[in-house]
Amino acid sequence: MSVAKGLFDGDILNEHLFPYPRLRDKDREVLGMMVDAIDQFLQPRQQDFRRWDRESAQPAEFIQGLRELGLFGLIIPEELGGLGLSNGGYARVLCQTSMHDSSVSLTIGAHSSIGMKGLLLFGTPAQKARYLPRLAGGELIAAFCLTESGAGSDAASIRSSASRNADGSWTLNGEKIWITNGGIAGLYTVFARTESPDGKITAFIVEAAWPGVSHGAHEDKMGIRASSTTTVHFKDVVVPADNVLDAEGKGFKVAMAILNNGRTGLGGGAVGGMKSLIGLATRQALARRQFGRPIAEFGLIRKKLAQMAIDCYAAESAVWMVAHHVDSGYEDYSVEAAISKIFASEAMQRTAHEALQIAAGAGFMRDLPYEQIVRDARILSIFEGTNEVLRLYVAFSGMKEHGKSLGELKTAMDAIFNHPIKGFGVLGEYAEKRLTHATGVGRGKIQVRVPANLADAAAIYEKYTLELAKASDFLLRKHGSAITDRQQEVERLADIAVDLFVGLCVLSRSIALSSMPGGAGEQAVLIARVFAQQAKRRMAMNVRRIMRNEDEEMNRLAGFLLSGEAYPWDVMS
Ligand SMILES: Cc1cc2nc3c(=O)[nH]c(=O)nc-3n(C[C@H](O)[C@H](O)[C@H](O)COP(=O)(O)OP(=O)(O)OC[C@H]3O[C@@H](n4cnc5c(N)ncnc54)[C@H](O)[C@@H]3O)c2cc1C
């Protein structure tokens, strides 16, 4: 049962959203020690991070320090040498490392979130015993090799291939690009097309030391420059039969499961970046005086600071809700994970942009960390699924659930004359759902006790859950299967779903925190109230624009530009 998919059907799955989850006691214990140790190790290296960004390198002795802190074994079970943190505990560690430097988080994150996650999720006991202890200590660092020059978002179109040898082993050939940790990894999770009749993809565990495996030079990037990004080449690499992950032909499923499960790591990192920016920006606003006053007194600066806190709190609420779903063994959390990645990555980019604006000219100079943070944050909406593709994923997955009821309706119509009772049963169920949407009475309700000062916020989410269901119903009926070509319309549904899911997480958390002492509880309620109003304005606009928009004109204009490959107007003409 997916909360986000339920929203497309007009349902609010209360039992999966309330009460807001707490991190497990065992995680808190480990995190208590870990967070201090991370700060002690990373805090004194602020100048080094700036230098390594310019030099585009992370020294080997520094990576050794990460190993000694246990940062490569965060999610590996204790019996195999790791710390056994949950998904939520792991995201909290990446939050802490990101408060100091994004490249550090990326080195750790690419290893755990995606590099060796396949072994954890799909490895056999023998595969786990062989590799996880070495991965836990960082003796082996892991990388995830999916992207190729012709296959980015369309990952299913990869051309790397593996053919089976007579003894059951495989010979792997191909070239992967932009692989994080590519230059320092000892183990790669590699995706290649195997010679099954339908040319399906298979996932392999490949050791960097094997003959035929090599990597290219460190890429010269815009941001996260110290983190290793390289091409990785596989030339006639012989991979033993028992290094296949899961089963032959199941590689695409493996890749998607890894990416879905790993998204909270990226989200946790984004939250850490925002927390650190809020600290920097508040100190800057208090210290900088203009017009005889600290700029912190100006409304336009205060508005930015408040919005940063709202964005950070909202992203944090969504990321740890998703982590809780993963840790609780829910199977269907991919849409929520995509939503948390979309929201957290964009919230971090907004926050970085605004923090730099508060520091203004000083923020533009390389002496201060803002410009590096802005550059580092840019990747967040590109990798682990671009936000465009994730928005399509969110909306199509939600609509698919909804479309099932429409499919059932059609079958019921067909069947009604042949098998009236069965036909009426399904039709009755569908009619009931339509009635629910029309009257607003049904499962789209928040059933927990909501404090009076959050009642308005709760009513907003109830109303727009219904609106989302009606809008998906409307678009599906209007376009049928041609909906896949109506991306601008689909994006609006995704944006409503993002606001609804994130908003419900915020509401749930603020209900839980409302009695916190020292003003924090009161401010948490205030954040939930403001977020709900902001979300309402965005959702209302998206609903309106489903009915009235300029999509056709925009498509025509894009077509015109594409045909000339340039901007044709000039004040001289
Ligand atoms: C620093 C860095 C580190 C990376 N690390 C790794 C790694 O460790 N392992 C790995 O395998 N990969 C890695 N990648 C690759 C990354 O995952 C891809 O860049 C990403 O999946 C997008 O692919 P692309 O860049 O080829 O963009 P494209 O797929 O070419 O997309 C170009 C644009 O078109 C949009 N677009 C694409 N398809 C659609 C569609 N159907 N509808 C609407 N819009 C669409 C995209 O959103 C984007 O805006 C890394 C990339 C970078 C830059």
C-alpha cells in the first residue's frame, strides 16, 4: 500500500502517515557517537575541502580517515562488520557529513546508497559473506555502473553486454560513464545486456582488480569536484557465474530497486546542506550591517531565512517518513522516495541560491563557501534519476493505480449484460468511489486528532487529495493512453502529489512536535500552517492549469525554435 499512489485515488492512508515515526533507539545510540566523531573529524578540514574542490581530488589519507570512522560500513549488518544502521539512521549520517562537505557525502553515499546496495538487497548469503566484510571496512569501495554515453535517463537502452561461456562464467564488455567512485572503487555493480532471447539486462558484481577492468581520468566537473567521477571500461572481463546479482535478466529490476532504496541518502544529504546554510545565512544576516542596521532586520532577508527553514523542515519530514517506510518493510515506496528526492533536491537548490543572495557580493567570492555549495547542489536534480523523469514516474505510477478503476469500469460495462451481478458489483464500487470524490466523504480524510491550530492545514490536504483524484480521472478520460504524450499536464499532477505527500509528512511531524518546549513546538506548528498555505496556492494553480493552460502555444513555440535552432529576434531587425 503506497501512500502517494493512494492520493491519486482520493485516499489518505492515515495508518502510514500518523503518528510521525521516531528513529529507532538502536540508531539513536550509534548516531549519538557517530555525529560527534564526524564533526570532530570534518570540522577542522574546512579549508582542505575548499582546496580539494579547486584541486579536484580527495587525498588517499583523508579517505583512510573515513574508513577508520566506519563510514563505509554504515548499513552493513553488524555480524558482517558494519554498524547495522537503518535507512533512517544512515540518512542522518549523510545529513551530518553534508553539513561539512558534499563531496565527502558523495564518496560515502555512492558506496552505500547505490554501489553495494545491490548486494545487500539481492546478494546470496555466499556473496554477502565474500564481499560485505571488506566493503564494511572500506577495504573495497563500491560504485554503481549503469549510465553509458547513449543511455542516461533511458537506462534500459544500455549496450554493455555479457555473453555466457561454456563453464557458466560470463564475458563482459562495455563502457560506463560518469561513475561516482569510479577511480577509487574496488568493486562495481555493473549492468549489462545478456544474450537471453529478449536481450534483458543482468546485474553483475565485478572486482576492479580483474583483468580487463580499467577506469578513465577524474572528470573536471562543475561541482562535487573532489568526489571521484570517471569512466569505467570492461574489456573481455571474465565474471564468475556466481557473481550474478539476483537472476539473469532481472538487472533492470535490481537497478531500480537500488535507486529507489537509496534515495533517502541523497535526501538526507540535502537536508544537511540546508541546515548548514541556515547557520551560515543567519550569522551573515546578523553580522552584515547596511543602512545603519543588521540586514537581518529587513523583511526581504527575514522572508528568505524563514523560507529556508520551511524548506528544510519539509524535506526532513518527507525524507525520514520515507526512510521509515523502507525500514518498516513496506514494499511499495518508490513513488514516495521519488517525491522526497524531487522535493529535497529542489529545496536544497533554492536554499543555496537564497543563502548566497543574502551574502550577496561576499557570497559570490570564493573566500566564503556559498559559491561552492551552489555548484555542489546543482547535481542533485540530475543524478539518481533526473527530476523531470521522476515527476513523470510519480504521476504515471499514481495514475496507473487510478486507471485500474477505469479499466475495471470498462470491463464492468462490457460484462454487465453477460454477467449482471458481477458487473454491477464492480460498477457499484466505482460509482461509490466517484461519489466519494464528489461529496468528499470517504477515505480521503485525516482521522487522527488534529490540534485546532492545524485544522485548516488538514482541511487543505483533504480537499486537494480529492482534487488530485478528480484531476487524474479527468485527464485519463480526456486523453486515454495518449496521456503519455501530455507531459506538461502530467507534471501538474506530479506537483500536486509532491505538495500533498510532503505536506502530510509536515503535518504529521508538527502534530508530534507541537508540545515541544522552548518555542520549537510552536514554530513547528507555524511551519506546518505556512507550508499548507503555500502548498494550497501551488496546488490550486496546478488544478486550474489542468483546465486552462498554454501548453499548445508553448509546444508550437518550442517547435519554431527547434526548427531554426536559434533565437531569431533582435532589436536591430
Ligand atoms: C556527477 C555525476 C555523477 C554520476 N554518478 C553516476 C553513477 O555513479 N552511476 C551511474 O550509473 N550514473 C551516474 N551518473 C549519471 C546520471 O545518473 C545521469 O546523468 C542521469 O541519469 C541523466 O542522464 P543524462 O545526463 O544522460 O541525461 P538525459 O537522459 O540525456 O536527459 C537530458 C534531459 O532530458 C530530460 N529527459 C530525458 N528523458 C525524458 C523524458 N522521457 N521526458 C522528459 N524529459 C526527459 C532529462 O530530465 C534531462 O533534463 C552521474 C552523473 C553525474 C553528472
